[in-house]
Amino acid sequence: MKEYIDRSLMLNPLGEYLKWLKCKIRYQVKHWGKHIRIGYLSAVDSSSFGRYNVIGGHCVVSNTTMGDFSYVNSYSYILNATIGRYCSIGPNVKIAPGKHPTSVFVSTHPVTFNNQGNLVKNYCTEQKFKNTQPVTLGNDVWIGANSIIIDGVNIANGAIVAANSVVVKDVGAYEIVGGNPAKFIRKRFDDEQIKYLQETKWWNNDETWLQNNISRFWNIDDFTGPAIIPTIIMEPAKAV
């Protein structure tokens, strides 16, 4: 009879607030000195963060790794994701929300193929269909508002997903995609510029380098020009 208990009857605003507060304190203490921020009533579990990450209000972030400076806007749902540095995720975005079978299996309803815990009753006692797969976002990726990134998709460095898109296949470096399903629109830069960005990997440089070079980020021609200040991330000196 335990599975038939309606646990929503036990929820209340104070309990939800205290649950969020416990989560916020746990993660911000764990990442003390990295300046992580977890917005009001967001739920975070089994996740790790870099520095200066921000999770907006009313988000769910689970089983996710997030690199430095990346942020998630309010009401987003991020599962099973690896997110690089300097990524911007808009409001109401869904990443890896789960899949249902579309062929071979007779029914798309999970009671017929999985024993997942969020259902009141199951006919299955084991998992017969893998309904979750990880999603990978590179560095400097922008996901527009209300977009959905289907399980198993990889989005490469510098890519942009237009608002209200549904991404069902991989997105290449510095590509802009949009629509339902999302289709290629154009590249952000020419091939030589993209090659330069991919090779130099500016997102791996430290904050001093970023600060010293910030004005060159405002125009791709300035950034890829010969006057760019060399990275201060140096290889260890060899013994003489």
C-alpha cells in the first residue's frame, strides 16, 4: 500500500522553503570560495560546479556538471548534462528530459517497459528501455529560452540554439540552429575564425587574461588579429 500514498498531501510552503534552504546551504558551503548562487526554490542534487555559477529560481538541476561562469535561468530543468565554461542557458529550458520508445515497443507508456519510481504502479520489475542519456554542451554555448535538448545530443563549442527550438541531433561548433526540429541556420564566423577559436580555447585562460583582453572580445577580427595578447597559461619551464 506504500506506493499508493499521495505524498503531495504532506507538502507545504514552509517545508518546501526549508528543503530549498538546506540544498542552497549545502552546495554553497561545499563550493565555498567559488561564488555559486542557487536561486529561490531550486532543487539541485548529484551535481558539481566550477566558479561563479548561477542557478536561477525554480530550477531542477540533477546529475550535472557545470564549468566556470556558466549559468541557468529560472524555471529550467537540467538532467544528466555536462556543461562547459561560459555557457548561457535561458529560462524554461529542458535538457535531457527523458525519452519514450517510438518503435519496436508496443506502448510508449513507461509502466510497460520500466520500473521507474515516479509512477504509482508498474507492470515491469526491471528496466527494458533506457529512457535517459547524457547531454554534453561545450564551452560558450547559448541555449535560448523555452528550448528542449533531447537526451543524447552533443552541442559543440560556441553554438547557439534559438529560442523555442527542439534539438534532436548534434550541433557543430559555432553553428546557429533553430526550429522544431532544430535545423542549421548559419555559422557564427568563417571557417578560419572558427579554427582559431577552437585551437586557442580562450575559455581555458584565467581571469587575468580575460580582463587584459576583454576589449578584443567585442569584434572577432580584433580577437583573431596578430595583436592579441598571448595567453598567460604557460607550459612548465624545462630544466636546463
